[in-house]
Amino acid sequence: MIAILTGLGRWVLGKLARLGRANLFLLSLLGALTFLFKRPSLLIRQLYAVGVLSLPIILVSGLFVGMVLGLQGYANLVDFGATASLGTVVALSLIRELGPVLTALLYAGRAGSALTAEIGLMKATEQLASMQMMAVDPFPRVLAPRFLAGCLAVPILTGIFTAVGILGGYFVAVMQLGVDGGAFWAQMQAKVLLFEDIVNGVIIKSFVFGVLANWIALFEGYEALPTSEGVSLATTRTVVITSLAILGWDFLLTALMFGVW
Amino acid sequence: MRQKNLELMVGVFVALGLAAFLLLALKVSDLTRIGENDGYRIMAHFENIGGLKVRAPVTLGGVRIGRVISIDLDSQSYEAVVTMSIDPRYDRLPTDSSASILTSGLLGEQYVGLEPGGMDSYLSNGSVLKLTQSALVLEKLIGRVLTNTASGDTPPK
């Protein structure tokens, strides 16, 4: 009995300590960001790695998600003779939920796992330790550029995902299924609000998701056990924890932004 | 050279992102209509507004000429006060125009339809429409039909 309680206590304390380390890690990251004003080239390289290289998966998934929304929306709305609101359905679901959430999930799988593996291996091969030996702080040089690049890339990718998705929905609805193109755009414009929907959904939500995804990915890499097994474990955890965090925060943000007050 | 290529790709990436946001703002959202609140405001009192919502369109002859900007309750007369902003291009609406709350289609949203009157003076900022027709509330309509049937006042076949 006492052993069970001790185990529970150890587990809780361990989690709490880990959470504390994660917060201190985030503080050091934010503190190191100013260095990037002196060396913006570090940021460019990371933007390429997490942003440009994530483009293909974002473009293709956005297109298909939009096309599926168009098909499914049409199949349901046609019974009510309300196919003209298909544009609203596609645009609102992409802008408010699917765009930010799916982009963040794809980002976690595509770029977050890579970040964890990279940092974890740097730690396992003692590159971070040797930088410290030479009195070079790895936070501004290695971690901060990756963090900031990721936080910038996720909103941009979300914007691209959403725009491509709406175009995909337009393609299926208007060109394939014969919904009136004018009604498609007009109904959309009548219902989608710039500040309430686009700024809240595409920009603020995705920025929060970007901070979460990159923070978790970098922290898991930094905390990984310096073995090949430790790195693989950390990579898996990044994807799992990021996905859960994004879905949980999405509920919270949706309740705050679009909930009934 | 390598650094330059990287910069080019990142530039393309950021430009794509900006283009996406521009598309969302201009083509998808209501940005092009944000200036609409600049119009002049007219008010109308309704007994019952049904399901009318703020931002619902105001039309005349089926053409959208404005938007509902606020809905309040007059605590004296217990009537709903609907304030509408009308596009300044349409500044020659007669003062005896009437407003009614209509529904687009069977399941569509409700909007305010204006019917022009015949006076020579025109509506301006702060005018109040005298002639209004409330929204049709389905329950009341059914209730009326039922009372008519019960009192043996059946319409001729």
C-alpha cells in the first residue's frame, strides 16, 4: 500500500518537475530570441527547414480536405435545396477549425518530429555539450532560431492550407457539381467575418498551436535520453503530446472565441 | 550561392503565405463590405422581429441596399427598434416607405424588405419608418388558422 502511494507521489512529482523544466526552457527560449536580430541568417535556414519543406504536404492535404468538404457538404445540403450555402460551410469549417488544427497536426508530424530528432541527436552526440564547453550558449544559436521559425511558419502554413482548401472546395462544388459560382462566393462573404473568423481562427489559433508544437518538440529533444532509444522515444512523445495539446487547446480557444457568451 | 537559394525559397514561402491571407481577406471575408457602416441610419419599430439578426441585409426590390446594425427594445412601447445603415448611394427613399421582415426561402435567414412610398421628401440620417410589418411567426399563424376552424368559419372551398 505504502509502496503504491510512494509510486504515485514519485510519478506526480516527476511530472510536476518536468512541467517546471519545460516552463523554464520556454523562458530561456524567449530570452534568447533577441539574438536573432543580430544573426537573421540562422532564422532563414530554419524557416526553410520547417516551412518550405512542409509546403508539399500542406498544399496536398489542404486541397483534398477542401474537396472532401465540398463533396460531403453538397451531398447533405442538396436535400434541402441549400447548395448555395456550400461556400459558407467549406469556408467556415476550414477557417475556424480544420485549417488551424490539421495544419498543426501535420506540422507536428512533419516538422516537430524532425526537430526533436535533430536536437535529441545533437544531445546524444554531445554537440550541445561541446558548444557549452566553448562558452557558446546553444539557446540563442541552436534552439531560438528553430523556435521562432516554427512559430512563424505555422500561421503561414495555416493560411496556405485554408486558402488552398477553399479553392479545392470551389473546384468540386462549382466546376464538378454545378453549384452557382456567384452564390458560392457571395454567401461566403456574407457569413465570414474578417476579425471574428479569420484573425481569430487562422492567425491567433494557429500562432498558439505553433508555439505549442515547437515548444514541445524542442523540449522533448532537449530532454531526450542521449541514446538511440531515448531519441526515438522522444520523437514519438513529441507527436503524441503535441497532438493532444493541440486538440485540447483547440477546444479551449474555440470556447473562448466562438462560444456563446 | 546556397544561402541565396535558401533566401529565395523562404521568400517564395512567405509570399505564398501573404497571398493566401490576401485571398482570405479579400475574396472570402467581408472586408470589401466593411465601409458599409458609413451609410446613413434609419430606424423602424416592429411589434415582433421574429428571428432577425444584426448584420441581416436590408433590401429594396430584392437589391441589397444596407444592413441591420442594431436591434433594441423600446422599454416604453415594448416594440423592437431596428436600426439600419443604408448605403449613401441610395439617398432618395421616400419618407413614407414601409419596412417588413421577410424570410428568404423556407429555411433561409430573415431580412428587412423596404417598399418605396410616394412622398417627395426623402429619408435621412435618424429618420424613423412609420409603416412596418412584423415578421410572420409560424405559431401565431397556425393558432389563427386553428381558431378560425374551431369557430366554424371555414373558408369556402
